[in-house]
Amino acid sequence: AMDRAVRRYFIVLAVFAILLTMGDSKKSSSRFTNIKCETYNKTFGDFQTCKLKLLGRGVIGAQVHLKLYILPIDSVSANLSFWRRYNTFQPFMYNSTIDFCKFAKRSKKPSFERLVFDAISSRSNLNHTCPYTHDIIVDNLVFTDTFLQTLPLPQGEYKIKMLFGTENIWRVRVDIFISRDE
């Protein structure tokens, strides 16, 4: 188990090193293209809002409001996977499941999870540790090229799939679709 953790750490480190050397030499355009939210159990919670909104000239923000019916939430599992579209969406580079409550308390180590959740936390009420005693709201989260400065992503269509669960049961799924043009 330790070898696997060390190997994973070095892979993340290598990816970040490659990204840092890429710099900002290319001008590219990245944006949200779609968002899909699904609740697996309506007694747990339901999405009141799950949409993209045009905020300004070419600026698209994601808006999500998950109404929770079973509170407080003391334990959260999260699965984060990254997909790239070829003919269909295929797994690409990353798939990880974490204990979200422990993750929120940990230091700010560089990782794909940290990159995604820091971006989401900046525009949501997910910016604290467990327990969660309120609905989950993401308000006008904008996907920009600065988010991608640390990821070596070629032009293409991508999907970030997020599953969240409690008590070892997957409860909700959010798929965020991204387009990257160069």
C-alpha cells in the first residue's frame, strides 16, 4: 500500500513538473459546455438547480443547488474521475475515491482532487469540514484557463465526473463537461 501511495505521489509530482515547464506560451480558450446532475435517492436529496448560465461575453457559470433532506451529514465519500472524449468519453488520467471529510481537514497538498475542490469551494458553501448541516450551493462557478495552467490538457472535450455518497452509498452524481480549444 505504501509503494502505491509513493508511486502515486511521484506521478502527481511529475505531472505538475511537466505542467510548470509548459508555461503560458499558448493562448487557449476553455469553458463549460454542459452540466448534468443526478440524485440516486430522492429521500436523501434533490437538485433544485443544475444549469449553466451565460454571465457575460463568453463567460459561462455553473449553478447547482442540492436540497438535502437528511441532515447533518457527518461522513462523505467522493469519487472524482476525469474523462476525455474520443468517439465516446473514455477514462483519462485520473480516478480516485476519497474520504471527503478527512480530505477537507488535511493540508493543501497538490493533487487533482485539491485542484478541483479548491475551484468549487471558491464559489460554494462547501468550504468547510464536516458536518454539513445545510443545502449544497455552487453559485456562478466559472471555468477558466487559469484553472488549466497546472494541467497538460490538449485541445478537446473533457468530463469531470463526481460521485458523492454517505454511509457507503452513492447518493448524487455531477458531470461537468469542458471544452478546450487552442
